[in-house]
Amino acid sequence: MLYLSQVLGRPILDLEGERVATLKDVIVRLGEGDHPPVAGFVARYRRRDFFLPRWRISHFGENGVRLNADILDLRPFVRRDGEVLLARDVLDKQLIDVDGKRVVRVNDVQIIEAANEWHVTGADVSLAGLWRRLAPAKLRSHRPVEVIDWADVGYLATDAATVQLKSSRGKLARLHPVEIARLAEAFSYQQGAEIVESLDDETAAEMLEEMPAERQAQILGDMDEERAADILEHMSPDEAADVLGDLPEEKAEDLLLRMEDEEQADVAELLPYADDTAGGLMTNEFVTLPLDLSVSESLARLRKMAETPNMIYYLYVVAAEDSWKLVGVIALRSLILAEPSAPLRHVMRTDFQVAHPDDRAGDVAQKIAEYNLLALPVVDEAGDILGIVTVDDAIEILLPKDWRQRLPRLFG
Amino acid sequence: MSDRPTNVRGTGRRLLRRGAQGVRRTVARRPRLFFYLAILGPGVITANAGNDAGGIATFASVGADHGYKLLWILVPLTLSLGIVQEMCARMGAVTGKGLADLIRERFGVRWTALVMLALLIANGGVTVSEFVGIAAAMELFGVARYISVPIAAIAIWWLVVKGSYKRIERVFLVMSLVFLGYIVSAFLAHPGWGTVAREVVHPHFDLTPAYLFTIVAIVGTTISPYMQVFIQSSVVEKGVRVETYPFTRADVWIGTLFSNATVFFIVVCTAATLYVHGDHVDTASEAARALRPLAGPYAEILFAIGLFGASMLAAGVLPLATAYSISEALGFEKGVSSSFREAPIFLGIFTFLVALGASIAMIPELPFIRVLLVTQVINGLLLPVILIAILRLVNNPDLMGKHVNGPVYNVAAWLTTIIVSALSLLFIIISIKPGLFQR
């Protein structure tokens, strides 16, 4: 087993054991299995960097590298697609440890030989790894190291644009979108955007919803428009409307028009409302049932729905099939417990709380907390239901900012 | 209709048109954000955080001991501070990363260790000065430092670790605004404005240890290492990016000008009230006397309030910021909400700095102004390490692309670094061999 720090700067020897150059970097190719193989070396000779392919090497160890021929190709080194330089792109950089669900910094890289191939097996993130690079060899401690298995590396925060880990996609998806969002806070905004782009549309949408509003807008605003529109389609309409509201006008219109018709209409419907009103808080994903159904018919309809909204604990009873006129509310619980043959009008509650779209957001949140509701319907002057404000949006308003962001990056 | 029996509300041309209108209306509400950025952005806050206990002590004694003679240094110093702060703000906006982060990623472990050590020592010194400030302020109220300092230290530790410091911070901030009273006091003291104007444009230099000591202290308190780390982090945290950066640049320069204008009036005020009588500033109550033209008999109380607020503010922020930087650079677990077991080094550094500051401030018979000056000198001596790192980073095209320093700017920035380094070196040499430059 080798550590990168032990081989960097070591001599490269020819067949006679003469030093011909210095080892500057180790090249690995990502995407080939969990433990990427060493593909070659960057050697430095008289202030010039050149490439040494793996098959030119007969020995690689703490004493340096030994060549298997006397011929050296001195063409300057150029990085190829998918190649990562361990010293330049990995050492000292941050990465996401999917297993430990945290962001760590690479203090050293572990390389292990197996079947005459060298593989990167892990990233040393311990203090011992740091000390190995700081202290002279004599003072080295033999304390246990803490190594992250390379197979658990979900995202590597490096500037090398060509190496973005397509292989990381699956690994990051092992985390909950909320966790990904929290971890992404440790990175720069460019890297945060990179993480979002590496995820599938649905995970990306969920992760974005967990990020601060301005950050969502920044990331989507910089992204390829088609991709951004795809992600917006997967976000809940109220969140998507908030993001679009934070973007410059032309950009927002462009993204909106690129969205699929159905999602586009849902979002467009929510856009006119100001942020700090009930209309701005509400989502238009909710379930309505016409008044003339029975309990069993209602349950059957729910089961048949292709896509149920997140919020189905309350079902909103409207006057007729094509109407939006809100006449009653039924909790899913009452529906399940009720006699199957009973008509909805006997089971529903008619003394429910409502909000007007222009009500202040704070008042709406207060009402939800006061009446212990999971959602509050928003109803216009005509008595038509426009949307619902769910309890999670209310919590965001009621809790002070510090509580929601328990991990501030600097001061306080 | 029948295949969508249950309605998920949606669709319709009419609604779409309404939506497009909405986009326009929402966008129209936005500029408020930029307005806020320009008025109370990271630049203004950071530059004025420089006027803490150490800063007040330094400039009060500059005015009292040297009169208007050192006013000239404020001109190049304002330029230098602006340039240095601007570089860090720009790095934050372009890279989206903190200074400690960049140093680690670009320079490797050894440089990082060096810079972090410098930062730890410098910030440790400043933290000491803040606790000394707390002690001095409370003594003006008649509370012994053996009571006030431990209580303050425990309170700060508790508030920060429990995460409620942020809310109290504003109170301290408002208290520290009392120092703006120096501006009024300067006018009321009727200084000779002609002399003041002449001294501002008339540089002169002495090669005595005392003079160099004062200059290094002035530089150290104005361009403190922590301010660079601080401004870059706040820019990153605010999410400032290249497109909105011009607002931040304006903010940095406004902040620099404003804070150094305050400094200018502190010097003028103390010169006009104390220097003319041949008084020196050795204690807090002497420094407070410069506020007499404004507050008369209440000068001490006013001064104590300001000093207490400014010191409490920085005594919480500095240890915390230091712990963040070091943890960030060396990759330790960080965050105040973590427990000691999760983030032992982070909380350890924070606790150590608070404890260190508090215990030194409790040493009996501690010469107030002298200690504050010495901590600023340490800042000044360590500044070159940070400045060189900043300059190498900001000129790295891999990192900054086309946002590297321009040639004129670079000359000014390097000149600042070279002069600061030369001053520090000169000061060290002269302190070791005092007679070197005297015939």
C-alpha cells in the first residue's frame, strides 16, 4: 500500500537506475469500477511536464518509479477526457463521503497494488494523513488513519471540468435530497450547481427545493435552459413559481415556455401572487371531489388517479364535477372510517377555515398553527378554491431563520 | 373529462397569460436586494469592524502622542485597505470559496499550516485585546475585571455555542456606534483645520522604535488579517457573483472610506483635546476624555458603552471566525451546533481563544493601552504572510480567469505588501538593535 504523498517528488529512474526525471503527478481514469486504476504518470524534467504511460513502468513504489525501457517520449503532457490528476485534482480538495453523509477534505490518497495494477482505493481524511505531509519522516506517527473508501466518494469538488463524475450520479442518489442540499452548502456556488446538474431531474428538483430561494434561482438561471425547464417541471408548482419570480424577467419567461404544457399551466397560475400573501404560499396540487359522490366512489377515484398530489390528507368537496366552488372538506381519515355507502355530503365538514389569496402570509401561517391544520384552502371572492397552503410552508414562516439553518457557515 | 375524474387543478390559456404578467410584477420587486447589498454589504461591515477596542486604543494614542503628525499615513492606508479588501471580495465572488479554502486547495498543506498559524496568533492577539477592552469598559462603570471578564467570557461562549449570539450581536453593534461621537467631538474641539489639512499631505518619517511601533500598530489594526478572511467569507455567504460584483466593489470602497474617515476624526479629536495639553493615553478613562467636548461629564460613560459593545461584538465573532477558518482549511468537522464529540477541534479552538483572551485580560495591573497596541503590532507583523498568499491567489488565472489584477492595481497591491513587510522587518531589526540607525 502506498500513499500519494510518499511518491510525489520521488525520482523516475531508467534501466540503469539513473534519475531521469521527477514524479509530479499520478493519473487515474475515473468511471472504471469503484477503484479507478492508475493510467500513467506526469513526469517533470527541466521544467517541462511529460506523460509516462502505465506500460512504460516496471516498478512503482516509495522509492520512485522505474522505467522498463530507455526510450522517453518527451511530448508535453495534455490531459485527456475522464482523466484525473491525483495531486492536482484530488489532494487537498473536498469530497462528499456518501457513507458518512459528510463533506471531508482529502489529506492523502491511498493507492493499492493488485494483480500488477495500481488502484486508488481511498482518501485519507485523518489528522495522521495531514501530519504525514507536514512532518519529516522521523516524526511520523503510526496512529490509525481514517480512510474513505473511493467507492463512497459521491462528488469530488475539483476544477477539472472534464472529470465530472458521471459515476457519482448513482452514489449521490443514495442520499436523501435534503442531505445532498445540506452537504452542497459546504461547496462554492459553481460546485453546488455541478452537483445539481449531476443528479436526475427528480432528485435535482427535490434538492433544489431544500436550498435558499436565491441560490435556486442562480443555479437554474445558469443552467442549460432545457435542463432547467425539465427540473422545474419536477418541482412542486409553488416552489417553481417562487424560483421563476426570483429570476430576471426574460429568463423566467423563457424557462416557463420551455416547460411541458401541464406543468407550465400549473406554475403560470401561481405566478401572479405576491410572495408574502396566501396566494404566494399556496400550491395548486390538491384533490377535489364532486359533492354527489359516495364515500366508496371517492376512494375508488383516489386509487385510480395516475398522479396523486403530495397532500391528500384533506380532500376538497366542490359543488359539481366541473365546478371549483368549495362546499366542504373531508379528512382522509374520516373518509376511510366512514360507511362506504354514505354520500360525501354527510361525511364532509362544512365549517372549515379558509384563506383569501391576498391574506398576509404570516396570518395564514398563524391560522394553520392555531387550528392544527395540515393545509388551509385558499378561496377567492366567488367561493372557488384556488389552491392550498400546506403546513410545511407555514413552518418556514413561523420559525425564525436561525432555526431553519442550524449550520451557518460563518458568524453565528 | 372522464379519464381524469379527480381534478388536479390546472391548464388554460387564460391562466398562462396571467402568469406572464406575474413574472413581470415579481421581477419589478427585486431591486431592493441590490440596494441592501450596496448600503450594508460585507464591505461596510468588515471595514468598520476594524474599529474595535484595539483600533480605538491605537488611534486615540496616535492622536494623543503624535498630534496630527501621523495623519498623512491615513491616505496611503485607506488606498491599501481598499485594495486588499477588494481583492478578497473579488476572489469570493469569482470562486465562491473562502480564503482558507483557496489557500489549502492551491498551496497545499505546508503553506496552509503557516498561514493558519499566523492567523491563529494574530486573531488570538486581537481576541485578547477585545477582552482587555471589556475589562476596561466595565472598570469605567466601577466593576472589577475579575468579575466582568469571567462573566463576559462565559456569556459569549454560551451564546455562541447555543446559537443565540446572532440575535444579541445587533445590540453590541448599536452600542459600538457610540464611537461615531468622536466625529462630532472632533468638530466641537475646534482643531486647527489648517494644520490638519497640511499634515494630511505632509509625510514624514522617523527611524525610532517608538515611531515604527506606532506605524506597525496602525497598519496592523487597519489591515488586520482577520478582515481579509472575514470579507471573503461574507461575500461567499451572501452569494455575490461576478455579475453582481460591481455593487460589492462599491460597497468595499464605501466601507473603507467611511471607516478611515472615522479613524481620521478620532485622531483629530484626541490630538485637539489631549495632545495640546501634553497628555498621554495610558488608560481607558484617559482615552475617554477626548469625548468631553461632546459629552462633558458623561464622556466616560459614553466611551465605556461604545468600548463594551465593540469589544463584546468582536470577542464572540473573532474566535468563531478563527475556528471556522482553521477547520475549513484543515478539513475538521465544523459548526456551532455540533457537539464536542462531533467537532472537537472546532469547538476546542473556539473555547481556547475565549479562555486565552479572558485569562490574559485578568492579569493584575495590565497596562491597558500598551497591551492593545502590542496586539495590533502582532497583527501588522503577521500581515505580510496573508498578503502574499492573497496576491498569489488573486493573480492565478486558473482560479480567477479574466478577473486577475490589472497591472496598475497589481503594482499598488504589491507595493502595499512590500512596504508592510519592510516596515515589519525594520521594526523587528530596530527592536533588537535600537541604535542601528542613529548616529
